[in-house]
Amino acid sequence: MKLLSVIVPCYNEEENVPYFYEELLKQEAALEERQVQLEIIYVDDGSKDRTVEEVKKLHQKDERVHLVSFSRNFGKEAGIYAGLKKAAGDYVVLMDADLQDPPSLLPEMLHYLEDEGYDSVATRRVTRKGEPVIRSFFARTFYRLMKHISRTEIVDGARDYRLMKRPVVDAILSMTEYNRFTKGIFGWVGFQTKWLEYENIERTKGETKWNFWKLFLYSLDGILAFSTAPLAFVSVLGLLFCFLAFVLIIFTIVRTVVFGDPTSGWPSLVCIISLISGVQLLCLGIVGQYLSKMYMEVKNRPIYLVKEEL
Ligand code: UDP
Ligand code: MG
């Protein structure tokens, strides 16, 4: 018998915890046919509702249900890391509590792992049905940009719903960075990956934890964690402005020699100064962003803190 660990990060998902459990167990027969046993790890990410109580209830009647509860909200990426650490399975799968990742795909995913020799099976949604148009637009732009500025493959529409063999899990666990952009980490570790596609499924109960601003910051995290292109951009911009200044100097000297030295021209001077100081602050800001990420890494703080474990 092989063991399959299901990791479910939960933040305020009291309604979804038991519902997810029921839906997952519907696949039990199909898994048993493949000689695969289940273990379910709910990672409570500092929920403020009854999520922990719901998991404890499940744990009482089914000892295959485990709980890791954080001392506060550390974010989904930390939840994933904690779950991977706790998982004992030969196979590990990450799933959202809101059933946007259909458990019915599990047997097919296992087929690719066991019969076709893949190391991991990943999923991506091909539609963004039910999502605001502006949000879809920015998401697409982000992925297009990443394709150009990062060498790590980050797939548009990729979900965190992913089934992995033990070596992949160990590879991910070996990346102990504090700023965890999981979509990038998956791409970075590599391995043979089979992609499954499905249409977007809307969440069953409760509300999404993401708003536009949070997603925007998340995309910045992704860029900073998996690309140094902004730093190169800053250098090129600096060179460009040096060149521009050089041309202006020559122009001014020639004009003074040929036409004398009129004292006009201070409005244009003000424009140039404000433009250049703006550009300088922007560049300083970009460098500062990398510095702040470095600062957080160097502090070497734990990625999450556990309050309770079952
Ligand atoms: N989640 C979490 N910590 C957070 C935010 C979300 O563990 O700080 C979990 C959440 O409970 C859910 C999954 O991550 O199981 C995906 O979150 P959500 O459905 O809100 O995101 P979306 O599907 O809208 O991208
Ligand atoms: Mg969701």
C-alpha cells in the first residue's frame, strides 16, 4: 500500500472543512483500487472562525485526519510549506478547501504518476469564468511579463492543485526561503510534469481571501522572487539618461558658442530636474524592494509558528 497525503490550507473555512472531507472520501474506492491509502492534513492558517473545531471533530471520528494550527495568519504559502513538512506520504497532493480543485481528478492524476512515469501532475484552468474582467486582464499581463523577465517557467492559470512524488516534495522542502512564491518554486525545481486542464470552478462556500490589491502585491512578490530584470532595467535607464545628458551638454555648448549666452531656459531646467529626480527615486525604490526582501531573508525568521498539532 502507498500513502497519499492530502494537504488542505484553510483560512476561515469552517463550512468547507467537513464538506471537503465528504467530497474527498467519495474517491476512496477508486484510490483503494490503486492500492493507495489516504491521509488528510488540514493546515489552519490562524482562522478566526470555527475551522479548528471542525477539523478536531473530523479527527475524533477518523484518525487519518491531521491538524496543524498556526499561531496567526501566515499566508497560504506558509500553509503549503507546513503541510509538505508534515506529510508522510509517498505521494502528496495540495488542494484548496473550497473545492475549486475537484477531487474527482485524483484517480486520473495517479494514473499519470504510476503508469506513465511522471514525477508530478499539475493543473491549470483554461478559463477565468466568473472572475472580474480587469482582474483577468492584469493576471494575463503578469504572466506574459514573467515569461520575458524570468527564466523560471510560471504557467498562466496554473493552480496550486498538484500531485507529487516524494522526491519533488523533498526538493520543494529544501527551498527554505522566507519569501515563498510557490508557483515559481514549482517551476524552479523542475521534474517531469504532466499538465491537466479544466474549466474554472467557482468556490462552493465562504469568500475568496484575495482582493485586487493583495493580488497586485502578490504579483510583485513573484517578480522580485524569480527575476532580477528590474535591476537590469534600472541600469539601462541610468545609461540612457547619461547619454541624454551628454547630448544636451554638447547642444548647450554649441548653442552658446554660436548664438552667445542668453540667460533664458530655466523652465526647461526645472522640467529636466524634476524628471530626473523622479527617475532616480523610482530606481532607488526598485533597488530598495530587493534590499527589503534580502533583509527579511537575512533575519532568518521561521516561515510559520505552530500553536497546536494533532
Ligand atoms: N488560504 C490560506 N491562508 C490565507 C488565504 C487563503 O490558507 O491567508 C487558503 C484558503 O482557505 C483556501 C486556499 O488558500 O483553501 C485558496 O484561497 P481562496 O479560495 O481564497 O483563493 P482563490 O481560490 O480565490 O484564489
Ligand atoms: Mg478558491
